[in-house]
Amino acid sequence: MKEKIKLVIPEPGIEFLKSSSKKIQKITFNFVVKSRFLSSLYYVLRSNKFSRENQGVIYGQLKYYEALQSILESQYLLRRNIHRLETGILMKNRRDVFALDYIEETVKCYEYAVLGKEQDISDSDELQWAHDVLENYFNIVTSHPIIDKAKSSFLAISSKSQNDQKRIPYQR
């Protein structure tokens, strides 16, 4: 195809088309960069360079929602949320109330994990860690209806650990 175009259009004309194409592309970029919507639209209409990444993100979100449906099998969700709590606990200038959007989900995951074990949680390092972080979290946050509900659910779980070694965040 390029060969046929080169036969029809002389060399200066091809150079003119190339430079015009670059100018148009620069003008387009200057326009679409002003908005996330326009930038996304550009890639939908003009390029598939991010299609693999887009598909990967959507796949990850799908797996997350599937895991919420089968929460009994989802230890990784508990691990992820406990780590998020731990990070929040360690923050400088920590808020009095945080993790409202996932604390109930975390306690529910913890409850399923403990009930699934049917044994003392001190036999499981991961569950001991989750217990200690949740206990620490509930000790440092202030009262809020969501937190109070999650705390009462947490306290209702018979998970008294006989292990004195705490697995909570350490002060540096």
C-alpha cells in the first residue's frame, strides 16, 4: 500500500502529509488532555494500546465481586482489609474514625474464617494477626454507628486467644 501511495504522491507531498499528520495529532492531544472523558474516548476510538490493561482491571474487579459473593472462601479479602486497617493504624495524624467503608466486611470475613477453623485462633498466625489488628482498631477509633455495629459483631465472636504474643503494628 505504501509503495502505491509513493508512486502516486511525490516525495515532497509525502513529507507534507507526515508533518500535517503530526500537527493534527498534536492539536488532538492538546484538546483531549483537558478531560479524562475525552482522553478515554480518544483511546476507545483511535488506539487499543491500553486494551490489555483495561481488561486486566475489569477482570480484577470481577474477581473481587465474585469473592464477595463467596466470602467463605476468601481469606485474601480478610488479609487485604486487615492490612488496610494496619496501615490506617500506623498513619501519622490518624483520623479518629476511619475504614467505615470496609470494617463491617472485614469483621464478617474474620467471623467466617474463625467459624471455619472451629479451633482456637492462636493456632493460626494469620487469624491471630487479624484478631489483634481488629482489637487494636476498635480500641483506638471513636464511636460511630457503623464502627459500633462492627465492634459488637467482633466481640460476639468467641475468639479469645491464649497466645500472649500480639501481632499488631509495631512502633518504629
